[in-house]
Amino acid sequence: MRAAAGTPIADVGVIVGRWAGTMTPGDEPFDLTINPGGTLTAAWGATTVWGTVTTRGGKASFEMPPGPYEGTIQLYDDGGTPRLVLSDPGASFRARVEPRPR
């Protein structure tokens, strides 16, 4: 995957929507909803958490207390399909998602 050329995550609106994919460890299904205003809901296995997304300097980060899950969100362009990667190195948490079909 290539970083989305010239498309930094300037504000949360760039990544608002419903996303689905997998997370590690465990290669479990992962569902993510990012709302206007920066709130999020994430679900995997029997876990559902709520949190926030913030942007600064073209970069996005997330926080899902009381996890504590927190880290970065990167936007990629995979042949015209946007993909997000959420990474929390402290919790060994990594999720890869793409837009859910409508």
C-alpha cells in the first residue's frame, strides 16, 4: 500500500464513515465507525469501545479509553480504495480497514 499521495488527514471529515477489516493479534474481524466531530466506535470479538479521533498537522490519532488503546491512524490508497491502518504499539494493536459497502 502507498501513502495517499498529497492527501494528509487534515481533519476528521476526511476519514468519517463506516469501515471494516481485521485486527491483530488474532486476525479478528474489526468494525470501525468514525463520526463527524471525531467520536468513534470500534468492535472486535466480544469487545466494543468508544473513543475519539483527533488531527494535528495532517496526522490523525485515536484514543479508546479505558483500554487504554491509543495510537495513530494512517490513510493509504490501495489502487483507488482508501484504507486506514490504526496502530497502537504499546498494546500490540493493529487494525486494517476499508470502507464498508453501503
